[in-house]
Amino acid sequence: MNFETPALISRLPRVGATIFSTMSALAQAHGAVNLGQGFPDFDCDPALIEAVHQAMQTGHNQYPPMPGVPALREAVAAKLLASHGMAYCPEREITITAGATQAILTALLAIVHPGDEVMVLEPCYDSYAPNVELAGGVLVRVPLDPHSFRPDFERIRAALSPRTRAIIINTPHNPSATVWSAQEMLSLAELLRGTSVLLISDEVYEHMVFDGAAHQSVARFPELAARSLIVSSFGKTFHVTGWKVGYVAAPASLSAEFRKVHQYTVFSVNTPVQLGLARYLEDPRPHQSLPAFYQRKRDHFRAGLAASRLRLLPCSGSYFQCVDYRELGKPSELNDSEFCQWLTREVGVAAIPISAFHNSKEDQMRASELKIIRFCFAKQDSTLDHALTLLKQL
């Protein structure tokens, strides 16, 4: 006897497989070097593995407190104070999350009511728009400058309305690798002064800022910190993206609302990993040395790409490098999505089209004509060298 599955009205009718899953599958099918999805292909520090192992061996394998292991929340608060001069209360203002993506969704579910407007600055990470939709919010898309990918404050000002509940910002920026300046943070603070607009500040690449510059976290600006939920990721910082552990720092009133949702979504996060991270954070040198570590990889990759016909865009932070392929002759006639598929199949290197970081079909079409794609250089030198050998043939 056959039974029919009841029909379902999708909460995300326009969403299919992410571009990252699609391109990674295509890379695997064609044996291509995967510089698309943003994850390292090298191991983390064995000392971090050992710290987690010791926590498991000593019996820390049951539920932790809902907001996170106290030792890890204290370590995060100490890091924020040392890095940005802002004191957060570990007990009331730091929450450990199951990665940054969960943190962003939980933040939106906590602060957005149906019909509230949430502003995103495009291009942006592809989870933002579906998260806003799941929270019942109205997505307001504001383009970054299409040439520099910097915030356009006049456009942001024009998009603000009495219904604006929150703005999501991201620095260092995925996909463009731009980094907000202190002056841009001050401009944002001035723009929001006197409003009740909240900020969700995605700072997962906080320790990947290059050329001697400092990461301008919203935590450095008390006026912004007072209205912000700061999101970061241990997975990005310590090369363990598969562990899916991050944190949110926010004023006590915002943290209290965040935790109301957090306790009914994931409740708590892997206990031994939290304890291992807390122990590992006792030594600040691993995250303090990260800018130099990734700058060397950036410089190596850029030097190799300079010998190709791909035009390099600036890279001030993150572990991404964008390039313009409009000088490649016949392949440059392809839009960015078609070009990435061609590059994977015919050249053997996978990348991500910038248009995938836009949310409307019209914006995707406009972005695809910019002829810009994104590579990830969080790879072993041997992986990068292999990819560069192939790209130089273009």
C-alpha cells in the first residue's frame, strides 16, 4: 500500500543547495583544486587537540551550562578586553554558540518581530537573507560600493525607516576581503545615534587583518557596542571549522533575549571542546600570530596570481582573494557563475561567483556582469602552488 506524504508549503521557497555545496560537489566530480568553500585543508595545532582530549579523558562529557562553560566565557571576555578595550561580563554578556551561523540566526530570532526590517549590505554571506526570512523580518538590501565594496552611508541612511530593527555588518568582509576603518565605524555610530536600530556584527575573520592594520571591532566603539551583538568563530580562528563553536558578545539585556532563543535551539555546545578552547586561549600567541600566518599565504597566492591574466582586487583581511577575469578573452564572455563552472571543469580550480552573495535575481544578474570571482587561500602551500600552476595557463 502506498501512502502520500502531505504537501508542505516551504518556509524558504527560493532556497536550494548553497553555492558552496554546489561548487564543492563539482570540484570533487572533476578532481579540481577546491579554492571555493572557505575552510583550511591543513590541521590545527596538536596542542588544541590534546586539550580537548584531556577534557574528554577527565570526564567532562555531559551537558555544560546553557550559556557556555564559565572558563571559556571568561577567556573570551579577557580576549575582548585585551584586543579592544571593552569589558564584557562573562556571566551575563558572553554566550558560547554552535558556530557563527547559529549565532546569527539566533540573534535574528531573538530581536526581530514579524514585519521588522533588517538591512544587509550586499554582497553578503548567503545565510543572512534566509535567516531574516525565517525570523519573519523584511529584508532590506543596500549595495556596497560596487568597485571598492566599502559601505555607502548615504544609501544606508536612505534605507533606514521607522521599521528598521537591525543592520547586519561584516568586517573583515566575506566575500570581498575589505576591512572597515575606524572612521567608517564612527560614521555608522553617528548615523544610528538617536535610533533604536540594533547591530549584528559578523566578525568571524577578526584575527585576519593584514599590513599592520588593527581589526576595528564594534567593541572598540562604546556607542556601537551598546547596541550590538558581536559574532565570532573559533572554527575560523583556530582552523577547526568542523567543530562549529563560536560566541556572541552583547550587553546584558540583549544577551538575555539571545539566550532565551539559544536555550530552545541548541541549548548548549560541546563540553570538552569548550574546555579545550578555554585552556588553549590561556596562551594568546596563536590568535595574535594569525594575521602574519595568513598574510604570508595571501602574499604567496597574490604573487602567483600576478603571473596570470586574472586581475587582483585588494585583500585587506579574511582568507579570500577576489579577482576580475574580464581580460581572459573568450571565457570572459561567461557570467561569473558560468565561468566558475567552466574553471572547475576545464582548468581544474574551483572558485565562487560573487553574484552568489546577492539575494535577488536582478542583483545577481548585475553582479555577474562585474566578472569577479572569489578564491580561498586558507590552504597548504602545495595546494595553492598546484592551483597557481593551473591558473597561470589561462
